[in-house]
Amino acid sequence: MNADAYDTAVRFVDTWSESVPDIASGLTCREVDALVELFCAFNRDELADQLIAAHVAEDTDPVDLHYQNETA
């Protein structure tokens, strides 16, 4: 990856990291997984965990990958 691409990716991660709690519920499981991979690639594991937690908290569709039935 060249320096410009790397700098752009870092800006993307930094910018979107501020919005994780606000956007997580509106993302599909596939979108969440893609962002988690990107965040982890830039050593933002805690942010990745926050994204999954925020997404799971709002995931009410039993066929979704991240759905967790708390009553089961």
C-alpha cells in the first residue's frame, strides 16, 4: 500500500470511529464485519468490539449473523 492510500485509510478509520455507536444499528452484519476487519487491521480492536456490541444490541432479526437471543 502506498503512503497516500495508507494515510487515506487511517483518516477513514479515525473519522468513522467517532460514529460507531450511532451507525452500528443501521448496518448489516456484512457491513459490520467489513468495518471490524478494517479496524483490526489498524490495531483498533477495542473499536471493533464496540462496533459489534452496538450492532448486536439493536439486532432483532433471528436470521442475522450477529443476532443473540437473550431469552434463549
